[in-house]
Amino acid sequence: MSGVMKRMGMIFRAKANKALDRAEDPRETLDYSYQKQLELLQKVRRGVADVATSRKRLELQLNQLQGQSTKLEDQGRKALALGREDLAREALSRRAALQQQVTDLETQHQTLQGEEEKLTLAAQRLQTKVDAFRTKKETIKATYTAAQAQTRIGEAFSGISEEMGDVGMAIQRAEDKTAQLQARAGALDELLASGALDDHSGMAKDDIAAELDRISGGTDVELELQRMKAELAGGSAQKQAIESGSESEDTPPNLRKFDK
């Protein structure tokens, strides 16, 4: 059971990782990383500002303590001038205590100033890295967008190629069917002409009937031609008789009119 559970867990993690890869957009990931770097840079800047504020506060305290120390020194001198050595001693004792505080504050001030310089330098370096990352991020995003567009165009052309292939196959099938129908129609025409197919309408003729019709049609033409030749020959003889003056009274009126 332990091995089965481990295997199931591995399969689940593999499928989850694959699903995340499909869902992940590198441009969004880069923008998120850039946003996190900006937040880190903002924190460093706030740290620099806090250290600078603390340093400024120490400087104000130092100024105050130094002012009090100067004042106590003046008071001790005046008391000593008036013969009040005890007051002068007290003033100098207080001044010494203030000087110790001033020394401690100056040490803290130097420490804060060093921290401020380090943080300022770190902020500058981080700003440089963030700017470089921003430039690289935009370059990668532009390249990714261009590659994505090229991929989509290639997929579109691939789809068009597949569709054109289907169209070509459809055209080929149409041409094959057309050729098949033309061949079938030609074969039927030949069979009908030869009489191999029966015409149930009663209009079909066999070879003998077709030959008889052809001969009969030719005979009619020959007879009509002979008749026309005879008429032309008779008309020419009568015309010659009229021209020679041998026209008789029996000449038909129509021929007389034609002669005039």
C-alpha cells in the first residue's frame, strides 16, 4: 500500500505540474517577479529612510546635549568667578555626565550613519538590478509574444493546408465521377445506336429498317431530280422553236408570254 500511495502521489504531482505548465503564462510570471522586486526595493528605501530619521534624531539630541554642556560650563565659570566653588564643581560634574551621553550618542550616530550608507548603496545596486530586470523582462515578453504569434500563424497555415488538401481530394473525386458518367453515357449511346438495347417505346429500328429507309430516301431524291431535268429539257426545246419562228398557234399562252 505504501508503494501504491507513493506512485499515486507521484502521478498526481506530475499531472498537476503539467497542468500548471499549460496554465502558466511566462509574461505574467515575469510581471509578478518584477512586482516583487519593486516591493523589495521599496522596503530597502523605507529602511534607508528609517535609519536616516534615527540619525537625524540623534543629531538633534547631540545638539541639545552639547548646548547644555556649553551652558553648564559657562555657569561653572560664573560660579567660580563669584567664589562659589561648590556650584562650579556641581556644574562641571553635570557637564561631565552630559559629555558621556554625548560620546555615546556620537558612537550611535556613527553606527547609524554607516548603516545608512550601506543601505543607500544596497538600494542603488538593487535599483540597477531592477532596471536591468525590467529591460530583460520586456525583451523576453516581446520575444514570447512574437513567437506565439508566429506559432498561431503557422497553425493557421497548417489548417489552411489541410483544408486545401481536402478540397483537392474533393475536386479529384468530382473529376473521377464526371469522367465515369461521361464514359457511361458514351457507352449507352453506342449500345442504343447498335440496337443492343431494346427500346420499349417502339421507336427503335433495327439495321435492316434503317438501311431500307436510307435507300427509300435516296430513291425519292433521284426521282425528283429526274423530273426536274425533264421539265428543264422540255422548256429549252420549246424556247428554241419560238426563236426560230416555228411557233404555232397551238403554243400555250404561257409560253408566248414568256417569249415576249
